[in-house]
Amino acid sequence: MQRTPGAQVPTIGLFEVLRQLRDPVGLLAKLGRRYEGATVRLQLRPGFAPYLVVDPNLVEQVWDRSDETYLRTGMMWEELAKLQGRQGIGREGPDWKPSRELLQPMFTPARVREMYPAIADAVQQSVGDLVRRARQSPKPVALVPAMKVITHTVLGKMFFGDRLSAEDALRVGEAIDTSFQAMQSRVAMPGMPDWVPMPGDRAHRAAVRQADSIVKPLIDAARAQPPSWDVISMLAHATLNDGTRVKTDLARNNVVALFTGGTETTAMTLGWTFIALQEHPQIARRLQEEVDAVVGGPGNPVLPEHLERLEYTGMVLNEVLRLYPPAWMLPRGVVQDDLLGHIPVHPGDTVIVSPYLTHRLASLWPEPDRFDPDRWKPGARRPHKWAYLPFGGGVHRCVGAYLFRAEALLALAALHTDLRIRIRAPRGTRPQGSISLQPRHQVYLDLAVRSARTS
């Protein structure tokens, strides 16, 4: 296919992009209103103008060809590789498909159901820590770090079983989180050479070393022990389709990639849920009433059998993921010629799928900016197969989506059972785009312990 200039595609000039550099989500929202689903180009630097893809029909095309034409290369993927490694499920290449085939059976709905008791226990443990903290001190708690402690505790249990203490699991989570946050400056400036020092480079390298110092010995130790149900044991004892045993580095990369994605997705979703509930008290009351009816009120533990009865809580979760998808932009590198709708794309081009914008298209969602969990009533019609894509799509759809949902629902139920939570944040808290969608300003929680008399 001969290279075509693509003049028919509106291009947002470098000057306008630079003016909005501190608020990329605001820029996307403005473009969404201006072009309402049309593909545009963003001039991020001279010679680099990715296509912003919003129309669900074009999203479907990208996902359908995500194993041959639109690959995870360039932009943020190069930075993530410094944390997740250049082999495994987090990267393209010869090890990706074997890793996916290896991990997929570990996170099927049936397999995740087997994990429900362990997930519920870990959630109860981490929420219990918050309850004790609330009893000891009235000081507010930072929202996002508190949610990450919950996810680190749960994922630590799922991934490492009983072979790692809760404290060391938190250390792994904190190291991975530090590395993840430290790479943000490079993600914001795609194409910056590695030899140019950037803020966070040193912290990133130190954090990766700390995570490796814990995770790699665990993999080697797991090999010397009988197989167990936790992820690291299953990887340590796994063999690939060619009969070779999974090497330590590949197992490490897969664990870190899954841990990173699981932490960010769940913690940010829980955080945005509390922000949304604070701004919509009627919805908050309805969720609280359901949790109390299902769990039984303060002092009762959340149990696996509660999950299927938390219907409205699940609807709230779906709506949070619609308005605040953690993976708000998903870049893909073009590796072979294609016609994306009517637009010719070529090797070296980049397309960015934006769940954030697709989820807010007025042509798909009535009153798209309104927080309305009733959109997700049982039997409600979905406007398009790819109108809703919080977990990505195609061959790279999030392998841990079922685990995420169980963890998030149980965490919301446990938090609402034992704590009364108030948010300290400006009304209309705006999102900030980095690798994941985060609150622009620090948000704090005022925690009060619920009792049968005060609930």
C-alpha cells in the first residue's frame, strides 16, 4: 500500500497539545466534544502524530488485528518493559503467546471461583487493618495508598500463597508501585532517549532491584517444593508447549506484569468508586442498603456466597469503569499496512484506542457524563460490542478480569460493612492521565468504625 498523506484526518497541532500537556485527559475530553467519535491525529512531537481512535467500529478492527497489525510497541510499552521485562505476557514477541496460554487457565471463571475464599480472607484482613487504624486515630487516610494496600494484600495472597509474609507482600507491591510511578515522566514524553536523565530513573531502577530480590528467590524456592494453588507455584512448576520448563526470568516477568496491572486497575477503580459515591449520596445509600442486607451489617465477614447477591454494587462498579477506566488510553504500534476505516495506516504509525472517550460518546450513551448505575440493570441493551472496553480487547484482553471483579466487589462490601467513609476532596474531582487514570489531587478518607447501633 502506497503511503498516503492522510490529509483527510484532522490533526491537533503541537502548540495546542503542548498547551494541554499538564492535562492530557482534559485535552481528550475537549477533542471528544469537538469531533464526537471521529479519528484525529495528535502531533505529540515533530514527526510523531498518533491516530486517536474512538469509534467502536474502528476499535473492533484494532482488536481483531491486535496479533498481526496493531501491536503493543512504542510509547508506554517501552517504559513498562523496564519493569515487566522484555519477555512474557507484558510484551510482544515469541514468549507472549506461550505465556498467555500458560496463564489463561489460571484465571478462568471456574479457577477464580476456587480462589474466592482466599480472596475474601485477604480482603477481610486488609479492611480489618483499616478498622484498627480508625479506632486508634482520627487522622484522615490517603485514598489511593489505602486502596493499594488492599490490592497488594489480596494479590500477595493469590500470587505468593503462604510462602510470603503480608509485610513482604506489601514490600513487593510498594516496589512495583514505586517503579510504576517513577516511569510517568518518560511516558509523558514518548521517544525521549534513555541516555537523557529523567526524574524517577534512579528510583525506578532501585525499585525493580528490590522487587527482584524478593520475587526471584520465591520462584526458585517454589520449584523445590510440591506444587501449590498460588500463581507463583503454578508458574514455577509449569512447562511450555514444547516441553521446556518455564525459566525463572520468564516466571518473574509474568508475575510482575500481572501484579502491576492488578494493583492499578483495582486500586484506582475502588478510589474512583468512593469519589463517585461521595458526589451521589442517593446512590451511596442504595449501595449501603444492599451491602447491609447481603452481608448482615457491621461485624459480619464478607463471604464468597455474597458475590452473586451484590447486584447493585456490581452495577455501580460497571459505571465507575465506564466513566473512569483505569486503562484510559491504549497505544498500539502499526507493523503492517492497513486501512483503518477510510484511513490508510502504515508501519511506524501509532494508533491510540481511548476507552475514556469511547465510554463518553453521546451517540452511544444517553447523557454520557452522568453517573448512572441503572444503565447496567439486568437485561439492559449494550449500544455496541466495543462501546465498553475497560479491560481492553482482542488477544490482549486483561487475563485477570474475573479476579478483578471478585476482589473489587468483596472489597467494596467489606469496606461498607465495617466503616463509615467520608471523602475529603473538591466536588467534581478531575482525573489526571498517566499510565492509569488517577485523581488529579490527593484525596483523603475520614474513617469511622460502624457498629450495630451507629450503622
